Amino acid sequence: MRESYLFTSESVSEGHPDKVCDRISDEIVDLFYREGPKAGIDPWAIRAACETLATTNKVVIAGETRGPLSVTNDRIEGVVREAIKSIGYEQEGFHWQKCDIEILLHPQSADIAQGVDALQPGTNKEEGAGDQGIMFGYACNETPDLMPAPIFYAHKILRLISEARHAGRETVLGPDSKSQVTVQYENGKPVGVREIVVSHQHLIEDMSSSQVRERVEPYVREALPKDWINGKTIWHINPTGKFFIGGPDGDSGLTGRKIIVDTYGGAAPHGGGAFSGKDPTKVDRSAAYAARYVAKNIVAAGLADRCTLQLAYAIGVARPLSIYIDTHGTGKVPEDKLERAVSEVMDLTPRGIRTHLDLNRPIYARTSAYGHFGRTPDNEGGFSWEKTDLAESLKRAM
């Protein structure tokens, strides 16, 4: 492991074109979970896989669903418009009232469903994974939330600006923005910031980069530890000089195109599958949440300073094919012993994960921007995978 180096991660705001699509897709998943119980449908039977494309005043939604008849195209369109309004798009090229919305959702494939649905009680058939794939979880002790510092602070910068914008304190900044933070590591620990990049949409066309910097710099300084910015720190604020045309009008967006922003900013592997728009039978999402949960609890338990965990699944098969743990030389116990302990303290089947983390709920739209990890668990069940309530069980299993 290198001791002194630079590492960079980026974040994008909820108004970034790809994040607009992630939000729309997750709002539709939440809609199915809100409406299902009202129609007497078991939440375990809900299925949603929604992909969204957005461009100039156009939104296209495609995918497969299973749920209540009350989730009509009109209901979906209403949710989509409300999401765009909430993000803040009322510009000529992308407006929540004026954009054309095309909905191309259809029932889930029966071939896929037969491998995922559990059979009737007494058949000894377990609910299988919704697809094959590998999923990674990661945690480290660089921040209080046990996240890598570069992605943690890149998210925090944009989140603070967004909160100010929604509160009406920043009326000249638009919804679309990106950040990038280059962290200096010494002796394996983050100690400062070498480069800061913020590109932020502005609503007054002739604003200069220096004027935008006046607006965003206070939030950057608030987000970062006080002694991390010094005379060696280089700032890049709107380096192209102008960022007036933003959102899907400036660049088309797609669901699932910011998966590294969603996870660990490149500091850890990613299995390749996107999260947004998918119900938790899709292990791309639920098993990645479980992997983060376990890795975070291993670090929280003091069993390692850094932990990468991989899970692998096959479609229609309940049990994970493999569990792999790497503590990067920081572990206090052998990794093979940790792997056995994880199997003992948590059921990592799709049903076990959904039960343990209580995932059959409308909790997904809130994950669509500023990262799925390193967030605070909320009273409605959101971000349950960020709890550290498994730490004591892991220590006892040692």
C-alpha cells in the first residue's frame, strides 16, 4: 500500500442530466412500493426495472414492472413532472411542465420471474437472485462515515450548495453542477486538498468564473476540514468560463451512467451494475447495499481499518456463489475467518438481505444523488445499510 500519493474523486448534483434520470427511475420504483400495499399487493411481489433517457424537453422511460393497476401512465407522468420540478428545472430547454414524456413500460419477463419468485410454502424453494453478477462493498476509517475522503467531500460540497439553492439562498445558481476533489495522502492518511474543481450552472448568462467562485467558495470551505485548504491548493471554478445551458438541454442523460459517483469514487472496485430504477430483487442494488453494510460493520467493529468485500450471484440461485474479503493488510483477524463469520451473522440470500435491511419500501428516490453510501439512516428506513448494528455480532463470531 502506498503511503504518500494523490487521489481524486468526483460528484455530480441532482441536476446533472444522468442524475435527473436516476431520480426519475427511482421515483417510479418508490411509486410502485407506495401504491402496492394500498391495492393489497404483497411488497415482496413488486417488480420494477426502469431506465430513463432525458434530452431537450424530452423524457423517455422504458423497462419492466409488476404491481398495482393504479400505477397508470398518467400517475407515472405526474411523478416524473414533480421530480423535475423538485430538482429545479424551469428553463426553456427543459421544463417540468413543458417536456414531452414517453412511457414504454411493460410486464416483467416470465422467464426471469420464474427464477426469482419463491414457489408456494412447503416446496423448499428459495427466492433466487434477479440476475447473475458481482457486487462490491467497501469501508475505511478516513471519515466518520467510514467512506473514502475524496468522494465524501466531493459529495458534501455539492450537497451544501444544493441545500442553499433549495432554501432560496442561492438564486443565481442552477440545478446542474459537478465537483472534483484531489486529496493529498501522507503516511496513508488524508491530510489536505491539492486540487478543487467545481463546475456550476448559473442562471444569469453573463456571469464570469470569478463571480461563480464568489458564490460557491464558501460552501467548499465549509465542506472541507479547515486546515485542508492552503497556499498549495489549486482552484478550478467553471474552467470553461461559462455554464449557462445546463441539464438535459445541454447534454443528454441516462439512468445508471454515474455508478462510480454512486459508490466509492473509484477508491474501490465496482461490479458494473447500476442501482437506480431497480427493485431489491435485483442484486445489482440490494447485494451492493449488503456488501457495504457488512464491510462498514467490519471496520466499525475494529476488525480492520479498510475492507473490500465481494459477493457473487447466479440468476435464480439464492445463496451467494462466493464471499471474498480483503482487508488490505489492515485486518486484526485472518480474512478467511472473517468470511466465515459474515456467513454466520447475516443471511446473504436476496430474501435475507431484503428482510435484514427492510428494503421493500419506498426509500429509493433519496439515494439518487450524492451517493448511496456514507449517508445517515433515516426514520423512514432509508439508508438502513449504513447502520453499524452488526458490529457486535461480528466481534462475537470471531
